Amino acid sequence: MRHLMNTLMGATAGALISTAALAEVESTDPIKLTLHDWSGQLINTQIMGSILEEAGYNVEYVQADYIAQFAGLKTGDLSLAMEIWATTGQEALDEAVATGKVVNAGETGLQAIEEWWYPLYMKERCPGLPDWTALAACAGEFSTAETAPKGRYVGGPVTWGGFDDERVKALDLDFEVVHAGTDAALFAELESAYQREAPVILWVYVPHWAPAKYQGEFVEFPPYSAECYADPSVGINPDLAYDCGKPRGPIWKAAWAGMEDKWPGAYSAVQAYNLTNEEMSAMVGEADLDGKSIDDVVNAWMDANEDRWKGWIGQ
Amino acid sequence: MEHKQLISRGVLVWGVLLFVTWILSRYGIGWAENAGLNWIAEYPSAWVVPLTTYISAAMNWLVEDANFGLFTFTEMTRALSWVIEQPYLLVRALLAEGFMQGSGRRAVQLFPPLSWIAVISGVVALGHYARDWVLAALVGAAFLYLAVFGQWESAMITLASVVIAVPIGVIGGLWLGILAYRHPLFEQVTKPVLDLMQTIPIFAYLVPILFMFGFGPVSALVATVIYAMPPMVRITTMALKSVDPEIVDFGVMTGCTQRQMTWRILVPAALGSLMVGVNQVIMLSLNMVIIASMIGAGGLGFDVLASLRRLDIGGGFEAGIAIVILAIAIDRLSQAFAERSTRMVPSVQGNTVFARHPRSTIVVVIMVLAFLFGQFIPAIQTYPEGATATTGAFWDDGVKYLNVNFYDQFEAVKIFFLSNFLLPVKRFFLGIPWVWTMLMVTALGWTFGGWKLAVLNVAMAGFIAMTGMWEKAMITVYLCGSSVVIASVIGIPMGILAAVNDRAGRVIAVVIDTLQTLPSFVYLIPVVMLFRIGDFTAMVAIVLYAVVPAVRYSAHGVRSVSPELIEAGIVSGCTPRQLLTRIRLPLALPEVLLGLNQTIMLALSMLVITALVGTRDLGQEVYIALTKADTGRGLVAGFSIAFIAIIADRVILASARKARIRYGLESVHD
């Protein structure tokens, strides 16, 4: 035990020494980045983390729930969240920003797309696809025993919003909307149907590994506009709103409001950071489908893009 | 004769009431609407009390403004958090991560964690100390499995949180239990609190805990302790009460102080029972592994979640089975310690350290050697990655095979159950006007437990209606009720079979142990793949989890029928069949009812997990509240679930007591 205590004391003393040695950054307290449970976010976060480390900052990763993390960002327990999707997290982000304790640190460059999606083999059974009018005609092709003669559409968790129940009504689609409880359940349905080449149509979002693993397409609805959601008279159906597709939106970075004061250099690097959808999809595919470790994927990006990230940290 | 008549009259009355309920369920709402009495059919939304908002506001005040003069509430909880975190970090460093210099990613390892060889030799020594070489081999093999299947590091992180959570739960539980033993008033106060701690789903209070204790493993530890401690409190109070009064008198005669009485006499005398409590705390802590990992505990639970997110079913199964193996190893060890504490073990005498502490000496030597050699041969420090085995592909292929080849059969079974069982039951429950349901719940309470239970039931059902949770509560009752029926239909015969046939009993025991410790998340996703999203899938998941106590209690009930009564049956010429139906089953009824009670509790506790599949009940409400970090909403839904559980619990316990009295196993005045 005594030996252990000595080790710990040594560790503390060591930390003090290293503080002196690394005086070039504003604070050597660890910047805490949140990790969630999907690969894209892990890659995104660890690239950001590696860049901050290259700049001399001390970085720590913390496992946190996507929405619950705002509690930590408000208090400063957590410093930075790298993926807040406009499509699913906007409400929580706006609420947190309104308290003045969290700031929106800008776009990641990634664009979220969320829409109805079907595997390619369904195109043979419903030839008019991807145009949405074909769905109205061949809803029966998508039916299951419980929903027949209606088609069955698997929507995301109710917390994701998405207005699919309203969309089905407004566009007069003969579909029943079934809400999955989680992302995992949603894609389990796809995997199961895909193995049997059974009918399926569901909510898919990108960047995600699914479009890389399964061949398929998004349905093309009338394009989204804010008016279409807000005003019933706009769009195909004169009486109902939501008679169009889903909005697409950026994926934001969110930071603890105190981050800019404590680590100004790090904060400006975070603001400068951006990736593209193509880069991200390729990396997610490497991690989830080819079985590469997240670390390898991140290191490969760091090596290939040295000029880019050096610019972000002003080197 | 009079007695018999009374029972049949009761049955008659309840039969009529059930029929009336059925009629009302079909036509009641229509009648009420025609008569313009909508408030009877459906609880008016204007009457809903916005308790949700009040609770959220109170929570905000507590976290942001509450001040005790010298320090704020948040500072207090954060200080507490720091105190818990220190030993946790120490254990985690020792087992999994090594001692670091500095913090964050820049940290340099000063001292590696214990080598896998050292940890395995440690648990083998513990096994030998607690019982014998057989146990030592079992736990050694279990830990070796973790290394060979590449789960070592995650398993050690999980072990570290168990090593911290369990002592806190045990010491806290012991202390509260002793207080409850000494002060009957305190016992009266803690009882309902313990009920709530066990029945409110963890998701419901996760958000407030995050606010108070910050992000990371400490919050997960606190949630684990809240969930795992109640049995320790109950068992402590019960164990102290059942200490032989002669021993207590002896203590009084020798002039013990209260402190001496507790620690020198009562606690040692009750040690055997107390160890059962410790065992419960350990098992419940391991049950929490998955949920704890959602808020930053890491370890095996996180591996399960992350694998399933990628639809890597094999990876999820492997991590899940590692949890089962870890649980079995720790469970057997703690049971052996419980037994050891009740038997006399001669203390070893000797002149050298080795002679007195042979095992500890050997383990320390191995640790030092493993550390020294580990510096040069990495395989001694960390189990080599190249030598790990995996069964992942087997599980993936297995599920795929079932899916591709047997989907139609599964589908047929599902449709049969849905149209003939689930949907009619759902229509029945959702159709009953809420006023009538309230009346029935009250009547149930009054019949079995007198006016006290009736009042309790009204208050709890009233809370659910008042907070606007009625409809979701009815879906909850329907889903859990159907699952409990199926679980009982499967579980009770299995339990009876296990009791009368030893060989079947052994097989069933293994199945039951696995079902209890395998995180339900692991089989949730395959079940979704085979049965799609919907109520049937949720029911399958609930049944798999809730069937355990139905089997266990009915087996125990049938086994523990007094041998004299069976002897009497044999003498009077009963056939084996008559022995079972006339003697064993009726006498096992109270135990079976207790099993039913536990089945209901487990079914309700699975709701939050099935919300992850996609249900529309209170579990979903709790889950939505969690994802939106809405304290009030989560707690209100959580309390509603707890109240449903408590109503069911009280009614069943009261009826079990009536049954015991009827069979003369308990006197009326007990």
C-alpha cells in the first residue's frame, strides 16, 4: 500500500512538472470530448482529438449519451461534442445554447440526409421507384401479414421526430408507420429483410454504414421547404402540411461555453475543423465493414491530410 | 363446510365482476359517450396535474440554486462524487489501465496493471481459500476464458466497478438495515422507499444522477448502488430479527453496550444470512452493467452496446457471455464465502509467513514475478492478441440461418399469438373505462388486504390517472400481463419438472442461470430480426427474462413440501400423479404465488429495455424522457411503473398469505 501511495504521489508530482514543460498551450487540463456508440462519431471525435493533441493540448475521451451529454456540456464536465445532427439534435442544442452555457461551434462540414430508403431488389417489384408516386401505387408490395393490404414503413424512434405519420396522411400513401425504439432495432429489420430479400422500406440516414453495406436508394419525395412543413396550402396536398420530403441539415459541433476562454487556441481549431460526407462515408465503411480499428482509420486520415489540419491549428 | 361455501361465493362474485368488466370494456366507452359522460370513458386532459413540470423545476432549483450556507447542493454531490471516484480510479488502474503520469491522452504509464497471470492466480487462491480445489479450478477457468476470448480488458473495467459498487452497497445496506432493526419507526419509513428503489426503472433517475454527480463512471456507480442495495437492507433487518433470542439474552446478561451487542453478537450470529444479501448485491450490480455503460462506465456493457449498434450479433453475444461467466465466477466465490463464514475453520499455526499465509505468499510472488518478466515478455503482462479465439461468426451465421430458413414458421407462430391472444387482451384493457378500473383495483385491495390496501391502491392508481399516464399505463398492464401469463404457463411446469426430476433439474438450472445474467440486450436484436418490431417481439423478450423466478420459486415450493406429508400420502396409497396434484402442488401454492409476484416485478423492469425495440407504454415514456434529459417526465413515468408493481405486489402477497393461512402454514395473528 505504501508503495502504491508513493507511486501516486510520484504521478502527481510528475503532472506538475509536465505542466511547466507544456506552457505553450493555455491550459493543460484535459479537454473532454464525448464519445457515442456509432463509428462515424468515434472517428470524427478522435480525429479532432488527435489534432488537438498535435497542437499540444491534453485530451480525454468520455463515454456519454447523445442527448444526456448536454447536461455535462452545460456544467463544463464535458468540453466538446463533435456530432449534433440538425435532424435529430437541433431541439436539444437550441435549448442548451439558450441557457448560455453551451455554444454552437459551427458545422462539421457533414450534411445529414434522412429519408425513406429501400433495397435495390425492391425496384424490380415496384418499377416506378425512386419517385414517391410509385409508392402510392405499389404499397401492397411492401405489406406484411400484420399490415396487409397496407405497406409497412419502419420509422425511427419517436424521439427523432421526422413527421412520417403526417407525411403518410398528407401524401395519401397506403402505409402503416411502425416506430423502432432504437437505431439498432431499425437496422436489425433491414438486415433481416435483406438476408431473405423480403420487402422492406425504412428510415435510413447518412453518413452511416448501411448504404455501404446494403445496395439501395432513397425515395425522392417533393423537396423539403420550411413552408411545406408550416403551411398546409403549400405543396401537393392543399389541406395538409408535411406533403414533402425531410429536411437535410448540417451536423454541428457543440462546446461548453467556457471552452473558448480556457483553451482559445483549441476552440479556434474546433471551429476551423471540417470534413466532407464522402470522406466520412469511406471511413465509416472501412471501420464497420472492413473491420479496421477506429485508431487505424483515424491515423490514416491524419497522415493523408497533414496540410489541412496543420492549417486549422495555425502551424 | 361453511368455510368452503365462503370461498365459492367469493369466486362467484369475482366471476360476475369480471363479466361486467368485459361488457364494459366492449360497450362502456360507447355508452358513456352517448350519455355525454366522456369523463367516465377517458380521463379528461383538463384534470391532469402538471407534476412533470413541477419536478423538473424542483430539480433545476436543487442543482443550480440550492445552498446550505457554506456550500451548494451541487458542491456537496460533487465532493461525494470525488470521494467515490478515488478508490474506483485506484482499482481500475490496478486491474485494467495501469498507473499513469499526467492525465488525458498525454499520460505515460508508470506502472502496468496487474498481469492477467497474476489476476488469475489471485482468484484461484481465493477459490481455494473459500472452499476447495474444485471451486478454484472453476473460477480460474472462468477468468482464463475472459483472457482467451479477448474480453480481458473490458472485463477488468467491469470488475473494477463491481469491486467498488459492492462494498458501498453492502456497507450502506448493512448500516441502514441495522438502523431499521433498532428503530421500528425508521423501518416503517424505509420500507416504501426500498420498494420504490427496486421498482422505479433506472432510466428514470439516470438524468438527475447525471446532473448531481457529473458525467462518467461515478454516476454509473451511484445508479448501480441505488439499484443493488435494497435487498441488503431487507436481509439485514430480517437476519438480525431472527437471531436466536437466547443469544441476545446472553449478550444482555454479560452487559454489552449497544455497539458491542451489534458488532460482537448480532452481526456475527447472523453472518450466514447476511452473506446471502452480499450475494444479491453482487448479482444485481452485474445486472446493471449494460445500463451503467450508457452513462460512461465502459467495460463489457459498452462492448455489448457498441457491437449491437453495428449489428455485430456475434460480438454482442461474446461480450454478453463474458458478463455471464464473470457473474458465475463471482457468484460461486461469494456463495462459498457465505458458507465458509458459517462453519468453523481451524486457524493455521506456523512460524514463517509462508506457513501462516501460504496462498497469499504464493500470489504475491506470482504478481512480482509476472511484473518483472512482463517487462521483457509482453505476453506475460497482457494476454497476446494473436492467441485469442472468437465464436462471433458462429452466432452471426446461426441467426442468419434461422432467419433465412425458418422465418415463415416464426411468422406463423407470431400471427397466431397476435390475433388470438395479444390483440384481444389489448382491446380488453384499453376498452375498460378508467373509473371502472379504479373501482376494481380498490375492490381487489379491499378483498385481500382490507381497507388499508384499498386506500393504498386508490392513491396509486389515482396518481397514474392524475398525471395523465392512464393510457400508457394500460398498455403497460396489457403487455406485462400477457407476458406474465405466458411466462407462468412455461415457467411453472418447468419448475415442477425440475423439482421432481433431478436430471431435468440440472439442465433447467443452467438455462435459468444464463437467462438471468445474460444481458437482455444481447438477445433483443436477434429477436427483432426474427419477429420484427412490435408487441410480440417485446413480449418474447419480457418472457425470456421474467420466466426465471416462475421456474425457480415453483421448483423451490414443490421441493420444500414437508417429507412427512408426502410420506403420509404414500401410506394412504396415492399414485405419483395424485401425490403431485393433491399434495405437492396445493402446498407449493404460496411459493408459486411469490414466484408470480417476482415474475411481475421482472416483467415490469424489462419495460424500459423493450422500449428500445419500439413499444408505446410507460417504458417508452421513461426512455423518451432519458433521451430528452427531462427529469420530471422520467420520474413521473417511473413512479407510475413502480405503482403498478406495488399494487400487484401487495395484492399477490396478501393473497399468498391467505393461502398460507388456509393450509395452516401460518397463523392468522402472525
